[in-house]
Amino acid sequence: MQVYPNRFDSEISGQLKPCYMLFGDEPHQKLSMLQSVRRRAREEGFDERTVFVADKDFSWSQLVEATQTLSLFSSAQVIELELPTGKPGTEGSKTLQEIAPSLGHDVLLVVHGPKIGKDVQRTKWFKVLDEIGVFSLAYPLEGKHLDTWLSQTLKAFSLTADTDVIRLIAEFTEGNMLAAYQEIEKLALVYQNQHIDRQQVEAIIVDQSRFNVFQLVDVMLSGEQQRCIKMLYRLESEGIEPTIVLWALAREWQLLWKLKQMLNRQETIQWQRHGIWRNRQAGYQAALARLSVESLSALRDQLRDADIAFKQNQVVRPYVKLCHLTLLFMGMPATLALGA
């Protein structure tokens, strides 16, 4: 039976199933579900936990033996089996089918691994375990689903926030729910039982840097070259990860591109719908006035190349590259900016 991660705690609060299969590439949700199983198992008297990793050195006979043997100190055990590839292989498939009938009162099996496809879900071993247990697939949340999760997580920490603040957290931690959870933990420590605003979130998320990434973006949009360069050097000296700055630049490019297309279609920009409040509108208007579609297209290519280079550790001085990129945002021709 498949259960989505957001329903997993509700499902496991009832009677424990003989088997749980937890797969996916989103680590926070998968770890949360795994911890929920462990917690409920302890509550039900499963005091022993055995962990196996089905790598090339693993012998499937170990799993069979574990399901048939209990220690002198426990009458029930949890067996956690990690499948690094998401597939047990021929021998593992046969073994899992053989032990399935023995799972239940004193043995609880948890199988976990990376994202799996329909091909795995159609295999015999998977169907046998699925019939007696629960299957859940953890995947990164996006859009409204991520907003809902963030809102629920804030509530769990006795915090509330407006929609634009939730979107700010989402944008800063996009693709990393564990980071989002950790940021909310920090917010709860500082602003316990409060309704948090944008300024409070910005202060916590960027570790209260003297000059933070958000301030840098505003100065860049306004076209203040010298001040922008000074802020970049300060961020570098304070040890701010260059990938955070690059993320912020890519985010601003996406928004500027969208706004530029609207202007070209002679549409009226509803600033607040895009999360741009009155005190920031002048900066965006200045950037849109100096950046043509062609220059934004060239900037997109530069950001893409920088992202690849950063991920492959090919940039000796990342902040020099970031300086070049900000100069492009401020309207300097690519030939001059890249030769600065």
C-alpha cells in the first residue's frame, strides 16, 4: 500500500505493518519517515535494531538468519535493509520473498534506498512486501506543495508567516528540504511563538552577515557598482558560500526575464504578485530599463556556465567570477565585465 510522505505519520500512528519500504532521493522526508518507524517500533516493544547494507560484500544469508534469531535481551526486533541501488538482485529478490511470511509479530522489516521506478515496483519481491506493508516514495516538493509543507513545519515549531515570507524560505532553500527544516529550527530558537516577517527571516537565513545576499541584490539592481563590489568582498571575507550568491543572481535573472517579457507584451506589472514590494520596485525598474532582451539572454548563458563551473570546482576565485556577473546585471558590456 502506497502512502505519501505527508500522510506517513498518520498511517504509522495506527497498527504497525510487518514491512515498510521507504525510497526516494529527498533525504529529509526519507529520514523523517525512517525515524518515525523507529520511534513507533520502540513504543511497541521492538527494542533491538539490526542494520544491513546490501552492497557487493553482503551475504543474503545474514538477513535470513536475523529474521530467525532473537537476542536474549529482546523479544522483537527491527531489521533495516538498505538497497544502495534500489534493487536487491536475483538472490536478494528470492530471499525477500522467502522471509516475507515470517515478518510480523516479532520482526519488522524496513527496506530503504534511492528513488525507484515502475520497473522495480512491478517485481515479485516488491509486490510481496507491498501486500503486507507500506511503501512511500520521498521526492522533492515544489510550488504549492512545498509552500504547504513549509507552513506546516512552521506551525509545528509554533511559528506563523505570511505567504511572501514562506515563498522567501522556499526560494532560498529550493531543492533542499533538510536545509529548509534547519532554517526553521533556527527561526524557532530566536522567534519562538511569533509571527515572523521577511526581515527576521533574512537575518537568520544568511547567518546575520553584516552585508547579506539580499542587500547585495538590491544594490546590484540599483546599479551601484562600487558599493556592490565592496559588498562582494565583504561576503567573501565572512565566508559566505559563493554558491549562495550565485543562487541569488540566478533567481533575480529569472524574475527580470519574466518581467521583461511582460513589458514587451505591454502588460501592466503587478509588483506585489511577484513578491516585489514598494521599497524595491525602483531597483527593478532601473534594471529593466538598462537591460535589453539580448543582454539578459547573454547573462543567462554566463550564469549557466558559472553554475557548471562552480559545481565542477573549476573556478579558482569564485568571487571574482561573481563580480563579473554582477557587473553584467548592472549593464556593463560582457567584454568589459569579463575582462575586469
